[in-house]
Amino acid sequence: MIDIEALEFHYAHGEFHLTVPRMSVARGEKVAVIGPSGSGKTTLLNLIAGIIRPQQGRVTVADQAVSSFSDAKRRDFRISNIGFVFQDFELLDYLNVLDNILHPYRITGALKLTSQVQQQAIDLANGLGIGDKLKRYSGELSQGEKQRAAICRALLPQPQLILADEATGNLDPRNKGRIIDLLFENIESHGASLLAVTHDHELLPRFDRVIDFLDFRTETAA
Amino acid sequence: MINSLYIAWHYLVFNKLRSATLVACITLIAFLPMALQLVLTESEQMLQSRAASTPLLLGARGSALDLVMKSLYFGDEVPGIVSMQAADEITDTGLGYAIPLYLRFQARNKPIVGTNIDYFDFRKLKLAQGRMLAMLGECVIGASVADEYGLLPGDSIVSSPDTLFDLAGVYALKMNITGVLERSHTADDQAVFVDLNTAWVIEGLGHGHEDLSKTRDSSVILKRTEDNITANAKLFQYTEITEENRDGFHFHGDASIYPLTAVIAIPNDTKAATLLRGRYLENQQYRIVRPTEVIEGLLENLFRIKSVIDSVIAIVGLATVLAIILVFALSVRLRQRELTTIFKLGCSRMTAVKLIAAEIVIILSASSIISAGLLSVVLANAETLVRILIFN
Amino acid sequence: MNTIIRPFIVSLLLLASMAASAADVLTVYTVNYPLAFFAQQIGGKHIKVVLPMPPDIDPAFWEPDVMDIAGFQQADLILLNGAGYSKWLKRASLPRRKLVNTSAAFQHDYISVKQTATHRHGPGGDHSHAGTAFTTWLDLNQAIQQARAIMLALEKHRPEQTDNFRQNFTLLETELDDLDKTIRNTVAKDPEKLFLASHPVYQYLARRYNINLKSMMWEPELVPDNSQWIALQQLLGTHDAKWMMWEGEPDEQSAARLQTSGISSLVFNPCANVPDDGDFISVMKNNIMEIDKVFRR
């Protein structure tokens, strides 16, 4: 699913420099990424998603050389093939749960919002246990319910790859395990791959593989 | 675009206060100058058409504007008084004919116009109901008076005393309504028309009472001589003119000195108009004005004031627009995280522009609809607004 | 075809001209018979004269009703006598523009009358003669001026008929002037003759023709009561008249009782309303004949 070769990346300003000689994630594989803060884990996810481009090297996702795409092509590829789950859920407080789930379909022409898609969203929400919360707004939900809604949003386009950045970071211990279980269930049922950045070592055994960022060389200003 | 509008709509509804404030600001900035223009255009049309249809106006020396506003639009001004002789003098010149006006009194806050029948032909006023006034004590009312108070021919209306506490002041007279005029969309719609003599009865120059030569109550008689019988204040004076007591109504003194507010002079032709105006150039007591000239002066001033108001509104409008831009800019900053998220999800930077644009479209549309609604209300009531703002 | 079309066209033209003529006729309302007579004489077929009061009413004391007022309002011209003749004017709403005060030219010569008691005669109700004497036309020179005022008013409305109106006026003026001269010549025969008048309506007649006349407040159809006879006797003490001038034929009793006091009766009809017979001129001629009998003696 993911192939990275000789990746070199640095921001325009600052001393941060990321080097990833080689990294891969197989189809259907669930991989955790760990590492110290500031090591570039989120930057790696952004490179894989095509949000930013490396100065050198190649990033391939689902056999597509994403790092060589144009901005527009990368965006279209991203929204159709990659789902994001964020630490802070990133739900819009002015939309209800259903509209949040359907949000990607309203912000790009690459996805078409049909009645079938709406039904799929409802089914997905029912599957994640928030089917009765669809008319509620994020301010009325618990942390766990918010993350479930975020997961629904990520999964609805049936992406091939899910990128989770500290998806359980703001959840209590009881919910963390439950959310990971739900995430794993739905990824497995869709046959998607998962690359999850996490600080939560208790969850690591559930993943197929763990990538330690210390294996990659990152340099930052002291 | 539909989706952008959908998202923008929900954002605006969620932030009701912000949205309402923005809509209110833009509505005010859009509505005010247009409403002002509407009212001014309407007032210009009303003022000019009325003035154009009135060739000349004679009144006491003093403010020409007061004279015109009172005589043509029945405003609250109080110009000086002229006498009935002034009307007779115009007629005697043979240069035209005169329509006297006495406008001192009111009935239920509506101006009483004391004049004669010629006024109705002159102003091309037609009856919608009933008949023209014929006898002392009768009146004909304008369409708005009839509508406002639900009055019909056969009803009555009482003149208002000058002040509540003026015991020696004019008495209220109950007047019988004989007719209701068709709506003319002029000041005449708001008026109660009586014969000049009826207005003078209200003034107290004419009155009716029991025949002193036949009274059984000697206590009302102050003095009796061979030629004259003088009554004291005990003598009851009729407050309503009926068929039974109308014959007893009479006037005292020389009618040529009875008061008028103004005289409309209708010259036979242009030359006659010039001659008439020339006669009063040096007159110390009276003046003749051309209402169109006076109104043009007023309108010039009004539009001058409007220019100033427009400038102020423009500056305030500019400040408001800048404030609105600031609000949107701050809003974008506040929503930076949301915008970053949707960018991460896979939309272009243009999407953010579309979302903001959609909000602006919705706000502008809402403002436009509200402004249009308010303007239509102003348009429907322009005549009333002009009357309240300019004449009263 | 010509037998149909031509008469048809002629009929149409005739109808059109009739309609036009009807529209051209001025409607003239007057307040007494003399003015109506003068107007008709001057205006001829170009005017329609309306004297709205009934013939048995003294027009000076007539009170119009709403329908009458409406008629006045619709008129093209309203001829007023002036001198306070129509007391109802102040109580009615008439278009000033159409009003013509026929005696305006001599308004400074009106005769004032002192307060008199109210009285009643005929169906007109109580009234008084106080104020200004109003039988202005009995001074036939004034009558000519009133006729002239009527002519000028008609000319203003129908300037195209000016020549016509002037011609008619001249004829009328000649007749009135003749009457005026005749009365003066008649009175000149005995200028010191004293007269009584049954009613205060001859002020202008007396002034114009220098008739020494004092008025009572009697009615032709009513027999004077005792107080009235006493008043007469008192008056005779300073004004030893031998003739009483009546507006109409006096009651026989009144005439007979006067005769016992050495006072004869004569009728001088002011002709304020439509005469039973004749017209204004013929009535004045009759009046002249009556006074001529007196002055011959």
C-alpha cells in the first residue's frame, strides 16, 4: 500500500530535516508509528497523504507515485483514497453529526453526494454506535462519540488507507480500546490499511507492526 | 456552489448573533440611502405637483415657505393672517379669481379647510360618496379622514378647541358630513372641508342663539334699547348647526375684515399673473408668491441636506464595509483550523474562498431581501412618511 | 341611395348643432324677478334663467333648501342683488367665481335701515328689515346699472355674443330710462306731496324721485291692530300724508279705515317676484299710472 524510498524533506524555514531511507506498509496491514515529539511523525503522515512534497525521494500509495502528482491530483487522490482521523477529532461545531460525516462530499467535486452515500453514512454511524446521534451537534457529544463520528467521516469514501494521528490521544482509557477496536473492525471489513501515529504503548500489541521513528534520521535544531 | 451555500448557511445559522449583526449592518447601509432617496423623490413629486397646480398665493408678509406649506399642504406652520378684503381685491382687479382659505382649526387632528366651492373645481376633487356641502355647518371630508375614523355621509365630526384651558377661546362646532371625496393622493385627503362661513362660526365671528326679542329668560339680557338688545354671557350659543336653528345663525361686524390664512389667486393668463404680482411688490401688508418658486427653493435645500446626509452615510458605509471585511478576515483566522482540516482532507485552498464567498452571498441576499421588504413598506407609505417628516 | 344618405346626414348635422346649442346655453340663477327679467332681456336665447323660489314668496326672505343650493352650485352664473338682499347667502355654500353682485357699482350709495322689530308676512317666516335697504331696482337708474352689470357678466362668459348682448341691453336701457324719466316728470308735478308706505321697501324710490315718504310696518292682506293705528296717528302728527303706498291691493277694511282718516290708498308693486300678469316693464308702467293719478290731483 505505502512505499517510501530515499525520502528527504525539510521545511522552508527552520532546521527540521526528515530522512526516511525506506518504509513500506502492506495492503490491509495495521502499522503503528512511535517516536519522540517533534521527530516528524505528523510530517511523515502529511508526506504520505500528499499534503506536502519531499524534496527528494518517492512516495507511492496504492501503486500511485503521489509525490510526483500535481497539487490538484494529489488532493483528488487524497480525498478519494485516504481517510484521516485526528487527535482533536476536527469536527465542525456548526454541522450536525451526519453533515460532519458527509462533509468531505461537500467540499470537493471529486466525491459525489448521492442518496446512496447518505444511506451509507447512516449505516456506518449505526455500525459505530452513533446512529441515534446523527442530528446532534459536536458540542452535545462525548469524546468517544466525537471520535466515532470522525472515524465515520474517514471511512465513508471507502479509502484504501487510513492515516490516524494520535486518534486516541484525547480519549479516556475505557474509550481508547473501544475506539481502536471499532477502527480495526471497519478497516478490516473494508480491506484498508492503517498507519497510526500513537504515544499509547498499551495499544501497540494490537497492531500488526510498529515502526520506531528512531530508526529514521531526523535532525532538528538543538 | 450548492454545497458551499449549504455549509455557509449552517455556519451562519449556528453563529446567529454574528450573522444577524452583519445582515443588520449591511441592510442599514443599503436601505438608508435608498429609503431617503425614495422619500425625497416622493416628497419632490408631491411638493412640485401641488405647487405647479397653484399659480399664485397671497398671504401676509413673512415667511413665504410657511405660507406655502400651510396653504398647500396644511402643515403645522402658522403664517400671518390676511383679511377677506384681500380676496375681494384680487377679484376686483378683473385679472383673475380668488379662492380664500382659512386654516386655523382642526378636527380630530385633521386640518379644517375653510374655503368655498370653487376650491373643489380648482383642485379637481370629486365626490366618492354623498353630496357637496351646501349649508352652513356642513363639511366634506378627504378619503384618508373617512378611512381613518370610519366616517360616512350622515356622520358628524367636531372641531377641536384651540386649547383645553382657554375658556374664552373658540368653541367646538359639531359639523355634519355630507360627502366623502375620492382619494386624490394630495394633502386634500387629510382635510375636513367647510364653507368659509362655517370656519368663521368656529372662530366665533358668527353664531346662533335664541331670538333675544322673544326670549322668556330675561336674565340673559344685559341691556335693551329701542334699536338694540344686548345679551350677557349667559346666553347659550348653539354648538351645532341644524335645520331648526340654521336660520338664526348670523355674523357680526364687517365681513371684509374677517380673517383668512391665504388666498389662492388664479390669474386669467400669464400677463394677468405678471400684473397681479406687480401690484403686490410694494405692498407692505401682503405678498404674492409663486408656490413653484418657493418649493424649488425648499427642494434645493432638501437636496443639499440630502447630499450632506449621503456623504455621511457614504463615510459610515465605508466604515461599515471595512468593519465587515475585518469581521470576515477575523472569521477566517478563527476558522484556520477548520480550513486546515478540510485542506488535509483533500480540498483546495479555493474551497475556503468558496465557503467565505458563499457566506457573503447569503448575507448579502438576506440584506437585499430585508432591504427590499423595508423599501416596499416605505414605498407603500411614502405619502404618509412625507407628510409626517416634512409637513408635520 | 341619395334619398337615404342625404336626409341622414342632414339629420345628423341638425342633431349635432342642437347638442352644441344646448351646451352653449348659459344657466343663470337669480335671486329676484327684476334680475331675472333683465337677464332674460339681455341674454335672450343664449341663456336659461332660473328663479328658484315659488311665486308667492318674497324672494328677499326666501330660504333655499339643499336641492336649491345644489341648483345654484351647478349654475354657470349667479346674479345677486347686493345690499344684503339674500340673507341666506351667509348660510349657503356658493361658488364665489360664479357670483355677480349686480349692485356693486353703487354699493357706496346703499341706504342703511335702523333696527326694526321682527315680523312675519306670507309663508316666509319672521324677519326684520334692519341693515341695508335692498329694493335697489326701484331706483330705475340703479336698475340700469344692475342690468349693465348683468350684461358685462354675460359677455365675460360668452364673448362671441357681445354685440348681441349690447344690442339687447341698449333696448332695455332705453325702456328703463323712459320709466325713470316718466316717474321724475310725474313727481315733479307736486314735489311736496307727502306719502306713507305700508312697508319699508320704497327707500330707493323715495330717494331717487324725491318722494317724501314715511314707512309703516303694515301688510296688504292684514288689518292693522290698534297699536298700529295709534302709531299711524302719531306719525300723521308730523307727517300729514294723504296717500298710503301699498305693495299689493290692501284689505278693504284697512283701506276703508284709512279713508276715514283722510288717507287714500295706491298700489306700487315692487315686483320682486314674478307678476301674475305682464312683466317688469308693464308692472312699472302700471305703478307709474297709479302715482300719476295721485300727482294729478
